[in-house]
Amino acid sequence: MLHTLKRRRLSILTLGVLAAVARGQNPAVQTKDEFADPKLCIGCHAGIYDTYRHTGMARSFYRPGPANTIEDYGKGIPFYHAPTQAYYAMAQRAGKYFQQRWQIAADGKPVYRQEWQIDFVMGSGNHVRTYLHRGASGVLIELPLAWYAEKGGYWAMNPGYDTDRFITPRKIAYECMFCHDSYPRIPAGHERANSVPAYLDPIPEGIDCQRCHGAGGRHVQAAQAQGARPEDIRRTIVNPARLSGDRQMEVCMQCHLQTTSLRLPAAIRRFDRGPFSYRAGQPLSDFLLFFDRAAVTAPPAAVSQPKFEIVSSVVRLRESQCFLQSKGALTCLTCHNPHRIPRGEEAAGHYNTVCRQCHTSAFDSQVAAAKHASATDCVSCHMPKRRTDDVVHAVITDHLIQRRKPSKDLLAEIPEYHETGKTAYHGEVVPYYPRHLAPTGGDQLYLAVAQVEHASNLSQGIEQLTREIEKQEPRSAEFYLGLGEAWRSQGDASKAVTAYEQAVERDPRSAWTLRRLSDALEALGQLPRAADALNRAIQAAPDDARGWYALGELYSRAGRHADEIRAFRRSVELDPDLPEAYNNLGSAQAETGNPKDAEASFLSALRVQPDFADAQANLGTLLASEGELSQAADHFERSLKAKPDNPLARCNFAVALARLNRLADARRQLDLALQTDPNLPEAHELLGGVLQNQNHVEAAIGEYQEALRLRPDFSRAHLDLGTALAEKGDLKGAVEQLQRAASGPDPAVKQRALEALRQLTKQ
């Protein structure tokens, strides 16, 4: 008997811009949010533009092309990733760029070949370049292989992908895009929390002037007005140098402040703000609140202490005595001109000059001069470059200004650390910036949410959030959603439903909240209400693949195979990188008698995630049923390598091995299945069959009897026990078992039992 497995829930300015202006093209001012086409800045600020286009911010996000390609697509390619036994390659065809992935099968041929077109590159290349594919629904997908600038440039996996499991390509969240692009447009309604991150055309390329200077529409209009005075023109634009120290720093902090890249909620965007609604000059705390651990505790051994992460510049600077003693006078602009980044000897001279502004005595006194006689670069000793803990192939400048350079090797290679629920921080979460939140009002709600997000401080956080919700009765649905998620993490679906319903009452069009409500209702066994909530979620977001996937699962449990197939097919149309949907689609197609379609669906799942254990087992089951036993065995082996504690897959593997007359191997698989689940009746019944074929009839009878003890109505076990008793000579016992098998619901078993009874009657 073969069983099917299903996974359950389981723009940047370019030289072309200058050319367009030179040709006399006059870009129109966009009135929405008073933003201007950034091309218009060149007319008055050509010099700044010419230097700014070489900065990392200007090259933070762009379409790939010959002019911006610094990687050698042939060097080090194909790249072999040993933990997943996968090969990667970069390719160029007809002016387009691609990333490819495949594995090698036992016969030496490539399998599960996947190719993505590279539509955008994220990262200037000063440290790393990440390649993105744009899906049909406007999502941007991060591809697994990246290019790193260290050591002259080399290929390695993106953070999170360097593991022995395949990671489904990740969607570029709004939080990521916020720091790598200007102000991309997003679909209506996607400002809600947990919305699918989609981007509308045209997507700007890189950080433009308005990200730091505010919307430029009024500024351009003022500059074009007859008789405009310079002071009137200046008043229409933000100049960070004229802001207060806090506001000035916050222009940089919007992207360069991250307390941690680990699971702790480093920042929470205020629920009434859209993902790209921050404007330079506004208080950053009106948009984002930053959090950290209550105390600096030693992280797992794989991560150095103190933590040093790739977006740590502001955190490290704020820990420096230079910053603390300056009383706010030292800001990012003290050292950095964002319009121009010096390089090489010029950079050393520039930063030395900055240091001299405060540390003249360190250069002028005889003692200090002797110590610094051979030093021409303050930064190399007091702000050394070092490897980051979260992006282990990147080396960046440490902005913690130290008296002495650390003695350890700061460039030594370190393994990538993979956080789990067990290793994540669990404890109180406290404000980082602003350091002190208001003791009453909305800030206390956000502080409570920070406790429960990612289950950092769950018990205390639930109590705190419940108290603040009851006291303040906030209008934003996200507070109630956060409470519902916390109750689900605690295993209390009933209280989660109450919280989710309060969230839906405040935002009936939130597809995510409706799906979470459906999940909780299903956990309580309230399937009609769960189905209603799920259908409402799909009405709210008909292009959300996750909603269709959840609906397909609900139809599957109801036995509505046609509707199940329709829902899963729609899910993969919307998101071709959803392996679970392909797998469940294939399972439904197999159950409805469409083996070819099922095989294609299972292979699609495996192209996305080659080590998807359930899809490998399902494909093995399908091939075994069609007599392709050797191929089936290969897929079962792959499945069990990825998921060794899957007794049902081992049972199916044993069936294929037995049919290949590899009885000893089949017996071993069944023994392993029973080690995982001693109470699996199918495993006992199949083991009995193998033992009987090996002429161990007494042992076989014992396994059949154990299968029936576990499942008294197991008709196939009655049939097998009857044939074994007949072989032993116990005709009375055989007849009794065969009669019980003939009265069971399985027609194939019934036919075989009746034929066996006729044979016994003749005897």
C-alpha cells in the first residue's frame, strides 16, 4: 500500500539622465506628495550629481547592464555549494542576465534545473551584490548566490542560504527596499502589516536626492519662478546640515541604525505609517521605534561578543566616547559628505583632518608624536575594518571609535550562524531609540508589542499588551493582531480567536488577519467559520497566493478535490516559488487519477526546493505505482536524507524495495520506521509481508497481529494474517481472518480474500 504525503501548513541618476537634459528633454514635476523627477536636480546641482553618482547610496539598487557590471561571471563559476550538493552559475544571453541552479543525479545528469532572470541588483558592490528576480505579481525575489567584494571578489551564498537545507528564494520586504531605494510605489492596501511586498512600475533605481532632502516638487517650482530669491528657494527643501543634531542624525539613522539582525524586533514601524512615508526632517520616532535586549547578554558561541553586524554603524558610533563626550556635536556629517566619498590616500587624509579637529594634542605632543610617528591613517587603528557576524563574507569599517585596536584577528573567517527558537533571545525588550518612551499612551502599546513579537518576552508581554489594550482601546487593528499571535504562540487558540476578531472588526480588509483567524478557528474545530474567514481573506486580496494555498488545504480536508486542485493551481500561478502548493497540487492530481500532471507538479516543487522531503517521497510513491521502481527508490532516498524521521515514507520505500526483491533493505527501512513510530500499523503489516516472503512465518504472524491490535479494522492485515495462518496449516484461523477481510471496505482486499476462501474450500 502506497501513501501520499502532504505538507500541512507546514532612481538612481545615471549618465543617461545628463544626456536627456542635454538633449533638451524637460521631465515633468510629479505633484503627488510634491515629489519631483530627480532628473530636474541636475540643472542646478550638476557638480553634486557628478560626485554623488559614485557613492554607495547612488548605486544601491539598479538594473544590471554592461556599464555597472564589475563581477566576472566566468570566474569561480559554476559555484558548488557542498552542504546542499547544488551547483550555481551566472549567465548572460541577449543582453539579459541569469542565475542558474541544479544538482547532479546518480546517473551523472543534471536534475532540478532552475533558472531565474536577474532583473535588479541590490548593493553597490563595495561589499556585496545581491541579485533579484521580479515575479509577475510585482514581487522581488532574492536569489541564493551573491557576489562579495572581499579578496578581489568571489561568489558565496547570501546570508541565510549557507545551510544544508534549501531555502525558498525570499521576497524583498518593504523594510529591505526602504534602505536600498528611493520611494517605490506599492499597490493600494499594501500599507497593511504582513501584506505581500509588491512594487509598481516604474521602480526607481537607487537612493535619490529627495531621500535626504525631502520632496522636491515645491523646490523646483520655486527655483523656476520669476524673480525667486535664494532664501525663498532654500526654504522649500530640507538641508540636513541646518537641522538640529538629532534630526540631522536621523536622516542617516533611517537606514543606518539596526540594533540587531537577529529575531528580536529591532524596529517597529508605527501602524499608522506607510512603509515609505518617512520624510527627511521629521522626527524618526514618529515613524520607527527601535528596540534591543534588556541587557547585553552573551550570544551563542558562533557569534562574537560584542555583536558586530553589517548595519551597525550608528549603534557602534553611539557607543563611542567621542560621540558621548561631544554632547551631540559629533554626527555622521562630521566625517561624511554624503555627496562625495573619498578613496585611498585622499580618504586617509580627510579622516585624519577630521580627527585633528578634536585630537590636536595627539598629533602635536612629543610623546604622542612618537607613538603616532609611523601612523598616517587614524581609522585603520581606531576604527578598523572587521568581518560582520551576520553577513560573514563582508568586511566593513567598525564605527566604534576605540583607543586601541583589538588584538584578535578581525578578518578571520567565521561560520554563518543560524538562529533557532531555542537559541534566540528570550527576555525583556527595551527601547533603544528613543531611549525613553512616553510612560502613558501609544508608546506603551508599542513597547508591549515589542515584548510579544517573535515571542521574545511572551508571558510578560501578553499581560502588558492586554492591559494596555483594555486601558486605551486603540483603533489600530495591528495591536489586536499582535495579541492574537501571542496567544497562538502560547497554544491558546480560543483567546487568539477573540483577539483576531477584534482586529478584523477594526480592519475587515486585512487578508493576513482573516487567514490567521481562519487558522485559529480550524484549530478549534470550527471548520465552517474557518472557511468563511478564509473566503473573506481571498475576497480582500484575490492575488495573494498564500490565501489560495490555505483554501486549497481546507478543500483537501473536506475531500473536495476539484476545488482543491483549482485553489492550489491558482496559488502557484500567483507565486511560482511556493513548493508546498505544487506538492499538494500533485497529491490532489494523483488522488484524482492524473499521474502525469501529478508528476509535473512534484517536479515543479523540487525545482524550487530540491530537498523538499514530502515532494520527493510523493514522487517516489507515484513512480513506484507506475513500475518505475529504481527511480522511485532514488527519490525515497533523497526524501529520507532530508527528513529521516518520516516513517510513512520509509514504509513506501520498503514497498518499492520489496518489489525490487531487495527484501533485506526493505526490512531495514521498516525497522527504522518502527523505531520512529512503534505504533504505526502499516509498518507492522508491511514488515509481516517481508518476513513471510523470507519464510519467517511465525514472525510474520506476530507482526500482523500487532497491526490488528493497533487497528482492529485493518482489512489488509486480516487478509495477510489469514494467508499466513493458512500457510502454517491453521485453516480455521485462516478462514476467520479471511472472512473479516472480505467484509471490509476495500474492494481489492475483498476480492483477494474471497478468492483465498474459495481455494481453502477446495482444499
